[in-house]
Amino acid sequence: MHVSFEGPGCIDEWIVKNNHQVTFTQVYETTDFPPIENIDWLIMMGGPMSVYEESEYKWLVNEKAYVREAIGADKIVIGICLGSQMIASAMGAKVYPNIKKEIGWFDLKLTEYGNNIPLLKGFDYSFPVFHWHGDTFDLPVGSKRLFYSDVTPNQAYIINDRIIGFQFHFEATISSINDMVEHGTDELIVSETIQSAENILKSTSYIAINNAKMFKILDHLSLL
């Protein structure tokens, strides 16, 4: 976790349901990561900072090194929002400000590759999902693009079936969205690509559908 208000969302529900053990590293307090040999998966959540702000957030250097160590040890690695940018940066891809911020419920679209892999079997070609990001990334070497949107060409990627970066928030719950809105009010300057807090919070009917997609992906990865 990179900030106190962006936790695992519905992923926590999946962890409990499947009787997995989980540890949390709040990098804003410590970068005392668990030994790589003690973990099977590494999941990185979001945050309002940028991965290139290493002079301001010293822990970014240690976290990127840990990501590379996890990838080198063939662990399942999942990055969400800032976490997806963290993987991209750790693997040498460029991360930079997007042309526009994308905040709210906007349609996501499957790539041809994404539409033809077992991981995303049964997913609609286009559907609304929750976004909150201002940065974007180039695809890491060896990755395949899974999703895109009108604003952000690279919304998700997969590498060797075990490393996945999601720029958006399948895991979002009513509670986590409320937290993000509360802590990010200053970013909600309404535009074509930024929704108001009111519109964000009244679209909660999408949450269960997107959480189900997150659960399906986690179930698939658990079989690897």
C-alpha cells in the first residue's frame, strides 16, 4: 500500500474467502518487505504520487527493486493503478503524465489479444470501469496489451501469464471509492474525462460487476 486510503478493496474479500494468508507493507511507513521466498504473490495498490518522483518518495527505489526481485523469482505480480506503473517502471518502460486525467466511470475496451485469452474469457468487448489516474506508461518489453480506453491506449498488460498491470480499478468498492473521493476532491475539476463526486458516487451499480471480473482473474491466476 502506498497511502492509507487505497487498500485492496474486494481483493481482501477474495483472500479471506480462499483462506489465504496476507501481509501488508505500508511503504509510507516502512519498506521492510517480506523475504521473497516467503511470498507467492505480490500485489501493489494505487496512490496519488508518480513513480518518477523518487527524490520526494525515497521508498520508490526500494519498491522497484523488490518488484524486480519478485519478477525474477517467477512470482505472481499484480499492479493496480500506481502499481501497474510501478511494474512498468521497474522493467524499464517509461511512465509519464497522460494527455488528460481520467477520473470516474468510463468505458474500457478489450484488445484483440485480450479477447482471445482464457484469463478474460466471457468479458464483454466494452464496459464501464472506475478510473482515477493522471499518468500513463509505455508497455514493458515482452508484454501484451489487454485493455484500452479513448483517453488511455495502454490500460492493462500481461507478461508471461504471471505479471499483470491494471491502470483502472476492478477492485473498487463503495468504501474505497468514497475514500478516494474524500482524499482527491481537489482533482475533481469536472471535464469530459473527469466526473463530479456526485456522478462517481451514484454509479455504484457497476461495482459488483467489476468485482466479479476481479475475482475471475484472481481465480485464474491461483491455478497457475
